Amino acid sequence: MAVTIKDVENIAKLAKLEFTDEQKEKFLHQFNDILKYMEQLNSLDTSNVEPLSHVIELSNVFRADEVKPSTPTSEALKNAPEKNDKYFKVPKVIG
């Protein structure tokens, strides 16, 4: 299936874009090149290939959880612009 100029114009309309005739012609060739490549991929035998969610196998890249003592309240509030006893004081956001 090949893309036509009308298809390019329709895609441009759906994307709310305007192109010159020269740009439409360029997109026409690019879209058709993409479709040709997809035809090449479709001709490959993938019957023995397992579906993948990622191209490479991923493992957990996060560090292991470690139990550590919490930051003391006085230390956490040290640079607070406003505080109330042992809490941060922030502007009211609910009417």
C-alpha cells in the first residue's frame, strides 16, 4: 500500500499543519520509504521469536532498601522559612 498526496494532505489536516507542495512531496517519499521498510520487516520469519517488552533484558536498577534512622525534626526544620512547633508552616491552599 503506497501513500498518496491526498493521504499526506489528510494527515496534515488531522495534525492541523499546513505544508507547501514541495514539503508534501518530501513527506510522500518519506512515508513510502517507511512503508517499504515495514514490508521488509514483515517478510522476516519471527515464528520462533518471543515477544519482548524491551529490546534488552532489564534488571532492577534501584538500590536495595536499607533501614536507616530518620532525620531529626530539628534538623529537617533548620532551614524552613516558617515553622510551627515541629511542623512546616505553609500558606493555606484550600478555601
